[in-house]
Amino acid sequence: MNKPLLNSVAAMDAAHQIHPHTNLRKHLETGPNELLVRGEGIQVFDETGKGYIEGAAALWCSSLGFGNARLAEVAKQAITDLGYYHNFRGSGTPQAAQLCSKLADIAPDGMDKILLQSSGTEANDTALKLVWYYWDAMGAPQRRKIISRHEGYHGTGTLTSCLTGKVKFHEGYGLPFSEFHYVTQPYYYRKAEEGESEQEFSTRLANEIEELILREGPETVAAFWAEPVMGSGGAITPPAGYFEKVQAVLDKYGVLFVADEVICGFARTGEMWGSQTYGIKPDLICCAKALSAAVIPISAVIVGERVFEGMMAQSDKRGSFTHGYTYSGHPVACAVAHEVLTIYEEMDLVAHVKSLESAFLGGFKALEDHPLVGNIDGVGLIGALEVVADKKTRAIHDPALAVMPMLDRLTRKHGLITRLIGNRIALAPPQIITEAEVGEMFTRLKA
Ligand code: PLP
């Protein structure tokens, strides 16, 4: 090992844990970057006691921050009462029923059926099966093709990796891509043509989708997949008019719209759902992360009337709906998620995020003139700034200069964890953040 490991826990980690999205050889040699041992409010603390504002809510997920005793009590009670039971063949638990009812109450109109899962990847993978199941029920099993966006992220399962439009996540796995098609990322700053307005850019992108549908044959296209705000693609908000124009194309050809709200759900964009922020009318919503404030794994597919009709027709034809996991509807996870939704009600989450939006976006705005900042972008409590070497040409730094890892080290030194995506620094703090804490987060970023 190149560097002496910090302590025996770090040594155990280096020797035995395979970390996602990590260079495995380097990890074997140097061990973990840090070990987080405790959290309080919007801060996490490492093993040396140093505190960091978690400016990205860990993986865009810790909506209620860290170290929540109220949620721990709820989990303890649910484990003490029952611990586990499944929901197969019509079995149930009060926890799962109550969670589904509460989630249905806050779901967009016309969407009140809930299929519980355990992760964002599972929710997207299940939604994909439901899309194909629906079209089979409609007597159109040839509707198989899926349209998603370059740089969109929908998970790293086998088929969800195909939904994901990030080439890096495709390489080396020999994935079954034949039914997956990708369209331009709605990234105005980099993808718009010279002189093109946001509306014109949106029209061009909607036309691209229509041309793809016509080229492939509308009778073969099943669904369009999108995050309302692209998270892992760079915290990219859509250009003006984008979803309105895309929705019109999909409606014209009867193509389903699957909204991946794994990041955007639960007021991240200033409304309960990103779909509401952008006027999307989804047929299916995938949600996870903030559903349980990320303290326990759980996710859900919220199913609209149109797809649910198809699912019922299939279950009539085949005797039952043949999909489910051991942990779908886990009562402990359901109890915690129900409590999280109760807390959202108590704190009036949507109003809280709305009340912070101008301070949050103002924090980015104040950095816009900085010579390193090429572009700022954001909505609600999700946003990013783009680091450039030259504001005018928008050129980025030579990757060999390792500017972004250096900025990451510096922000951490100043007690702030951000999310780096290429040359973008994204922020999506826990939704419990206060206005004073928003100010402190940007003070640290500016430093
Ligand atoms: N969809 C989106 C939009 C995501 O951001 C993520 C994870 O970050 C996923 C799906 C996958 O979720 P999970 O990591 O829980 O499988």
C-alpha cells in the first residue's frame, strides 16, 4: 500500500469492500477518502470530528439531513411489532397500506396506484417492465422502443443501464441496447446553436424526438423516459417550453411518458413533483431517495390510470400480476417512509423549499461573474455552476490540470461537500436547510 491507512477500519475497507464508481486499484492501495461516522442536521462528521455541510444531501437523497432519532424510533417500533412480512398474493401490513395511501394523496391527479420497490434502479426497471406489459395488454407487443436522453441517469441495473444515457456506464458490459434510443440532452448552455433562443432550442429537441419516432415507426415506440431536472447529467434544468413541446409529440403518437423523479420528487424542484414544476403529465413516476429521507432503502412506481387499466387486463388474462420482490413493501421501510411523509406535511415541505429558492438561486447568481464560472443553473433546491477556463469561449480546463478534484479538495477543506459532475459543481442540500445555512453553504463555496 502506498500510503499508511488511517486506522484498522480503513484497512478493512481497502482490503474487502468493492466501492461503486471508484478506481479499484487505487482504493486497494490508499483506502477510503474519508469515513463518515455521524451526522446532525445538514452536516456530516468524519472520524476526526471534522464537520461538513452536505451540499448535495449525500446522493441527492438525505432530505431531512442526518442522524434522525424520530425516524429511528419508528423503525425500532416496526421491527419490534413485526419486523418483516411480504405483500405477495394479496398479503399485507398496515405499514405498507398506510404508506401507499399517503403517497397516493400527494401524487399528481389521476395517479393513485403504488407499486413498492427498494431502490431507484428497481423502480425504473419495474417501470420498464410495466411499459412493455401495458403495450402487450393493448395488443401492441411490438411497441418496444424506448427513448431516453444522452446523459440521463436511471440506474445501473442491466436494463436501467440501457435507459441511462451515459456512455461511461455502458462500456465493457455488452448491454442489450437494441430497443434503446437516445436524444439530445436539453442543455442550453452547451447544446444550443449560435443565436438559438431557449424556445427554439426546445422546438428543435422536440422535433428530434418526433423525427426519431417517425423513423422508427410510431407503432414500435413504447415510452419516453426523462428526469424533470437532470441530476447526474449535471443538475440541468430544461430550457423554456421543452417539456410542453415534448409532451405534445408523445401525445400525438400515443407514446407513454415515464418521469424519473428519483431526485426531483418531494419538492426538490419547488413543487411536490418535478412533473408539476414543468407541466409534465406522466403515465408512470419512479421515486425513491427522499421517499424515506434515504435512511432506509425504499422506492415506488406511481402508476397512472392508463397503465393500471392495462395491468388489470393482464392480471385477468394471466391470473395474477407476476412481478415482485421479497422486500417490496418491507414494513420497516414503509413505516419510516410514512413518518417521513408526515414530517413533510408538518414542515410544509413545498412551502419551505419555495421560501428558500430565491436565497439558493441568489447564491449561484452572486458567483456568476467569477472568472471561473461559465454558467449557473437551478430551480427549487437543486442547481449547479459550470467551471470554465475561459468565460468567453466556454473552454474547459485541461483535464490533466485536475482542476475539479482540486476544487473538491478545497471545498472539503472549507467544510462543504458538493457533487462534481464533469466540470459542474452541483448543490442539492437537505430540504430541511434554513436560509442562514444556505448563506453559509455559499460562503464556503465562494471561499
Ligand atoms: N434515477 C435517478 C434520476 C437517479 O438519480 C438515481 C440515482 O442516483 C437512480 C435512478 C438510481 O437509483 P438507485 O441508486 O437507488 O438505484
